[in-house]
Amino acid sequence: MRYFLDCEFNGFDGPLIAIALVPEMDGLAEFYAVLPCHRPQRWVAAHVIPHLDASPQCRCDVVAGLTAYLLADPAPVLVADWPEDIAHAASLLAFRGRSLVTQMRFDLINLPGFDTASASARPHNALADARALRAEVLAREAAALGHVAA
């Protein structure tokens, strides 16, 4: 199954602050975790930190939670519209050496005209942004098949 991925990080190429996965299918659990952000950049302190809506966890706990979440699916596909999101997710899964998640695929997609900050119910919150990404992808796929999105 596909999981729509979004991350927040402390500036471009900066440390991970939050990660979210929203499953393609309705009704399934979402994954959201926040890590501590030491010395956030000014923009991040103003636009990301206030919207985290969760307490930070240590990296080991986030890795354990993400691994457990993904192990429920024999072949998860993580879909992102930004390459750094994929890099951060892969880095978490490699945190303690070879990941327990033995089969996974990452899909980097291009969505012309889509802007997460404009589409998200809570811009710069990874969970809200991942939900917006899911909604956009599913709406485009439905339109391509001639279906009207609900």
C-alpha cells in the first residue's frame, strides 16, 4: 500500500524535526512523530515549531515506532513530492544498521501546480501536509480515470 510522506526539518539539509505517513486507504492509522529541534533556524522557529502539535521523542523511539508501523505492511510504498523527505525517512530506517523493514519502495512524484503550504489545513505540520499530499494525488488519479473526487 502507498503511504504519503511529509517531513519537517531544520532548514534545507538540516536535521529532521517531524515525520508523517498517511495511508492511501481511509480508516487506517496514520504515523506522526516529532524529534527534538536544538537551535532551530529563525524561520523554522516561527513557522514549524509552533505547529508540531506533539511532544518530541528521542530518535530511538521514533525509529522503533516507524519500524513497527511499516512492518504491518509486507510491501509499503512511501510517496513524497520532495526528495529530502525520502532521505529523512530512509535515514530513520537505517538508524541502527539494516532495517527490519526488508521490502519498501520510495516514489518521488512531481505535482505541477501543487503547493503543500497552500493545500494543507495546517501548513508546516508534517501530518497535515501529508494529508494534503494524499488528497491531491488521489484527486488527480480519480480525475485521470474520469471519476469525480468526493
